[in-house]
Amino acid sequence: MQSNGKIFHFTQNTLNGKTQVLEILYDDLPPDEEFSKTYLPPDQISRPVSPAGLSFEGFNRQLRRKLEQQGSPNEIPKVDVLVPFTKRCYCSLVTGSSSMDCEVNQSGLDIVLARIELGIFESNQALTASGLEGYKLRLAHAFLVSEDYDEEGLEFSVTLSHMSGGGYATTETTNQLASVAENRDKYGGDVVSVWIDNPTSCGLAYGGNPTDESWAYSIVHWACATGYYSFGHEIAHLLGAQHDREVEGCPSGTDCCDEDGTRCKAYGWRGLGYRSVMS
């Protein structure tokens, strides 16, 4: 919840049955990492990677094809989100301690699922408030990846590559994370948002206009995912959204719009004392 300009996370501790209240200070939240072409495998370098314009139309075509295949072409498109999470994320969210030693049980899994569902709810509220009522996120499936995988000490770019089978993936990480691709195929995830425990950043996503579905992966630090809206922020990058014009380097005195105007709608916004989800 948010109160007086602060974010509070309420987390039940399954070890003693008590509820932890964690205060997350805005000033302590790290920024999103910047995307780089070097995160992609060599054979994908030529693919457009910088988020260029809020081209929901491109992603809409992908969703429409799926609806037509399901025999419901007039249905409002839903973006199905697959949410894998790591053991370290589980332990940190459930017990308040970043470790790999906590016990995994159904009570803890329910706590993580509730937080993920909150992320879906918040993101859908943001879409509605942005005038995009025709798009909704829907949780396809959430699950714990192999308990052998540990993201501690890894850069966000490396973890993202591991999860998506990119250039930094090894035989070991591919075997550990095989469930990500398998569950994406099984549950039909349009995009993948991996929740991790790494406080060095808030999130990272591949870019595109929109991102090709093969690379529609993002990762997010669990403490930023809700309240701070990094969950929806990174998914929006996959759909083609950008940061605000200042962060994106838009020259002073220009609006950085393209000919058909779609790029104008892509940017986040910041003003005196406030900013949008994409800023």
C-alpha cells in the first residue's frame, strides 16, 4: 500500500505466522537498466531493439491472430503473462530474508501468487487510466523455477539472457530453466515476466515495436514489482512503450513524434512532483 508518499509491503512470515511490514523508500529504489543490443544472441543483433513508439497495433495483430485461432476474433485482447519466479525471490518475499535456505510450502507459494496477482491488478488499472481499456493483462501461470538457479551476483542482463535462452545462457542454466519455455508453450504466455531478488536494479526488458514474441521476456526485482509499478513498466516496454522524453534523449524543443503520430503516445510523462508509470 501507499501512504504519505511511502510504499509499504505487508508480507506474512510463514515461519512464525506473523506479518512483516516493510517500508520501501522511493529514493532507495534503483532505476531500470538500459537495454543494449549486446544482451541478444549474435544472430539477433540486427533485429530492432530500442523501444520505438507505443505500437500496440503490432502487438494487437499478434493477439488478434491468437483470438482468431481460438474462434473468438471479436473478444477484447488479453495479454497473457507467464510469471516464473526464483527461489531467492520466494525466500525474500515470504520470509523477508534474501537467501536460498527457506522451506518452500503451499502457504509461501500462495503469498507469492497474491503479490503477482496484485501486479496484474495494478497494471490493468494503469492501462485503464491511460485510456487503453481495450487491453488487459491476464495471468497465464506463475511457478517456481528450478531451486538450483541462483541470480545472486548476476547482472540483470545476464539473468534476462538466461531466462530467454539468449547469448549468456549456458548448458547448465538452460537445463535449470527449461521449465520457462516449457510452461510458456503449455500455458500460452504472450509475454514472460520473471520475478527475481536483485536490488541492484528494478527491471529490464527486451525492446521492440513491439518486441518479437520470441524475445518477449522481462525480469523485475520483486520489491519494485508492485507499488512502484515496475512489473507493468517492463511489460509495457515489450509492447513498445518508452520512458519519458528526457530519459529517451529527445532533443529540446522537439516532440520526437513519427509521421503517423504513434510515437507521440509512446512516452512516459513527468511533471512537478509526479511522473507516469513509464517515466
